[in-house]
Amino acid sequence: MGSAAVESGPQTGVRIYQSYVGKKAVMAVTGLILTSYVIAHMLGNLQVFLGRQQINAYAEFLHSRPALLWPARIVLLASVLVHIYTGLSLWLLKRKARPQRYIKEAHVPAGYASRTMILTGPLIGLYVVYHVLHLTLGKAGLPFDKGDVYGNLVAGFSIPAVSAVYIAAMVALSFHLYHGIWSMLQSVGVSHPRYTPTLKRLSAILAIGVAAGFIAVPAAVLAGLLNQ
């Protein structure tokens, strides 16, 4: 009896996850974790405007606390992997549910951001890999000094092509965030015709604000406001 009860727990969890609603809930939770990280990362990056000493001290503060940094990285990586897998699963479910997906009318209810999620997600993922190679590991073939975050940012973004790729990735991020935040609100039940326009505007403002915060750094470097 007890064994059956124990077995039913994991089985129930699997059944819930396999459902459309369960997958949407998982996307909402992992999306919240990733969105929180993105906002925190953006705010951290903006410290570059306070000078070399400030942002370098901030980076040193983070890296000098591995007991906090590594658990956070593990949770973040797990969230990314689950988010990607679940997102692909949902996309495949939607394709099966709408065999006439190529008919123009089938696209009308969905917004542009919604329809491009399957594209912006992988693009952001590829950029994250490049970003880690560039500014975390120093393996992107660009100037890199492990202890000088400020110098690495300025040296990298002084190259127009590097800044262009970064800015393009942030534009993709804004589309992904907009639909992701709105979808997350719907998944947790924050949805009512009366409040829908306001919630969509708030989602757009947050998505654009985050992207603008990231883009401000390479833009300032290219404009000569930040230099070595």
C-alpha cells in the first residue's frame, strides 16, 4: 500500500508534466527564474557607467563567493535546459494540434513575438554561448583580462561587428521576453479581458527596458562615452 502511494507521486508528476497545462506551468517557473537572472545581470552590467573600479569590484564580489555563485549557476543551467526542452515540446504539440498552420488565417490570433519564439530562443542560446566565451572565459579571440571586466567590455564593444551582434541578440531577447512574460502571467492565472491591454503594455515595457539596459553599454562604447 505504502509502496503504491510512493510510486504514484513521481508517476503523477510525470503525467502532469506531459500535459499541455503542466508544460506551460514549467515554462512559467523556469521563465521566471531566467527573467529574474536577466534583469539582475542587466543591472549589474549598468555599473560599468559608474567606472572601472565599481564594476570590477562588483565582479570580484561575485566570484569571491563560490558557495553562492555555483549553486546559482547550477539552478540557472538546469532552468535553461528544462526551458529549452519544454519549449520544444510545446512547439511540437502546437504543430500537431494545428495541421493547417500554413494557412494565413491560422496566424492571425498570434502576435509576431509569439510566432518567432521558436526562432528567438535558439538565437539567444547561441549568443549566450558566444557571450560566455567572450566575457567569461576569454576564448573568443578578443582582448581579455580576467580581472578587468570594464576593460573587456570596452575592448570588445569597440569592435562594431561585436556590438552589432550583441545589439541584435538583445533585440531578439526583447521579443522573447515580451511574449514570455505575457505567457507566464497567463499561465499563473493573471488574465482578464479588462486587464489584458495593461498587462501586455507592462510586459512590453519590461522587455524593452531590459533590452535597452543591455544595449546601452555597447552603444556608449561606440559613442565614445566609455573608453579605456
